Amino acid sequence: MKAIAVTPGQPNSVHQRDIPAPTLDMVPDGRGIRVKVLKVGVDATDREINEALYGNAPPGDDFLVLGHECFGRVEEVGANVKSVKPGDYVTATVRRPGGSIYDKIGTYDMTSEETYYERGINLLHGYLTEEFVDSDEYIVRVPTGLKHLHVLMEPMSCAAKAIQQAYECQRRMKVWSPQRAFVLGAGQIGLLATLVLKLKGLEVFTLARAPGPHLKSEIVEGMEATYVSTRQTSLLDLADQVGKADLIIDATGSSQIAFEAMQALGLNGTLVWTSITGGKKLTEVPSDQINIEWVLGNKLLLGSVNANSDHFESGIKDLALGEVMYPGVLQKILTSPVDGLDGYQEMMRLLVEDKDALKVYVNVADE
């Protein structure tokens, strides 16, 4: 069957190839699920893997099938699968367990091992193919009423986890009730984080470079948050104007902005970094000022990557509530469809060249 892959370590190696079709017996104990892939979302991670900034092939292969944001339909289930049935819409988690205690208890997104396994990213093939088989442990059912949001399930899980982790860590404060949040970046993670924070009742300011009105500002304002262009109002100027944030989510992909955000966080606040920056950029920061303010202010810096099935399920609930609260807004994120696996070159062109492509996804198959 067809698949879109790269040769890790070789820049701009994306290509189409044939791989063997999967079978249920690949998963032991009758827990396998065979999924027909309908749509796959792609993002900066896939672009950077194609640029050979990171990513490794599974053992025994010299290629890596791309795609970590999947949406599909169950075709066949093993004898011991109870969670889904043929015909159900599903998504799947990305990271897979290693050997640490965190992996063994189901929190494989929090592994303590240096070697990690992620479908379509590192040491495991991804979903940008016609079918896949996986264990029921990693398959998450998607309500039929949300199928129009399809590939947003995986990025939503990352946004949901980042915010859940902030609240979990702040249990240290005994009483923590954040009122103001800054979301840095208005890509898919930033927009979905805006939704989660609005549903929690926070005053949310979502920052990106370009002045509105445009699609990103329209989506932010459609969720009753405030869009701020950093070309017009810098992050630090915003903090001066409205007050420092209790919670900041950085989803910019810029290490410079991630460090600048440390100066915009209020007392007892939490800054969450979700961006992956694969370069070697050096940034000068006022380290003495940051150090004293963070120590005296009991501030917290938190890194959050990937998600497990609990975060997927939580994110799906937030998407459902978001559809009720802000009908029609979230679907606007899905800007740039690509027709079929044969369109992989157009897929990469959109990721590299089209600055207006908020969410690129491949229509792998019809239902």
C-alpha cells in the first residue's frame, strides 16, 4: 500500500513508496485494531523532519513514514477489543511506551528515558499511509458529531495536556485561581490552547505577529479572546498595559520569545513551553532580573510535550464544548486540504511556502 516517507538524515527526501499492508496479528492478545486512514494532518514537525533536523527510522528500515495527526475509521478489531467497533471514527496517540516506570503506568508521554518512540517522528512509522494497525490502548474514539474537525484531535491533546499540567503543578500553591492568560502564537496549538483557557473562564490574550483583521484574529475573536499583534504591541508592553499573566502558554516555535515570556509572568505564575526549536540560535536575556523575580515570585517554568490517551479524551470533550460555545469557529483552522497521498509534493510546498496555511492536511481516502 502507498505511504509517504522520508530518508532520515537526508534533507528534502520526502517520497512516496509501497509498504506492506498491516494485519491484526501484529498486535498480540486479540487487542489489535485495523484503521482505514481518512485524513492526516501535517505541521512544522513534518517539515523539520524532511529538513533532516531530527527523526529516526525504525530499526531495520532506512525510511520513516511521516504523519502523527491521524483520523480514520475502524475496519476490523481483534477478539478482545471492547472500546471500539467497525465503523467508528478514531484517532490515535503518537508516543509509545519505553521501559521506565512512567511508560509502564500509561504516562508514556512523560518517559524518563532518553530514547523515545513516536509514530511518524522517531523510531516508529507514522500514519501517512492507507491503513494502520495498533493496540486498543492507543486508539481513541472520536464522536461522529466531531468528524468535521478530524485532524485537530492530536494538536488539541497537546494543548489540553499543557494546560492540565500547569494546573496540576500549581496544586503546590494550595489555592491557585488564574485570571489572566497569554497565549504566544496563533498556530493550531495556540488557537486550541486559547479555546481551553476560555472554557476555563480566563481572560485570554493571544499574540501573533501580523496585525488583524485576518483569519487568525477572526478565530481568536470568535472565541471571545483578545488578539494582539506583536508588531503593534510587544509582549512586555501588553504586560504593562493589562498586567502580567498568571499563565502563559508559548506555542511560537521561537526560543527568543519563549525566554522573553519569562519577563511577562506574574507572581506565583506558570509559563509552559510547548515549542520544539531545532536550531542553534543564541539569545541574550536579562538573567539577573529574571533570576531574582522568579525566585522571589515563586514562578514556575514547565515543559510539555506530546500527550497520552487521557489528554486526547479531555481534548475531545473540550472540542465538543467549544463547538457548542463558539459554533463554526474551530473548523476555520482547517485551511489547506491536499488531495490524496499522490499530492505529497503539494503538501510539502504548503508547509514550506504558504504562510497563510494554518492547518495543512491530506485527504487520504473517502469514507
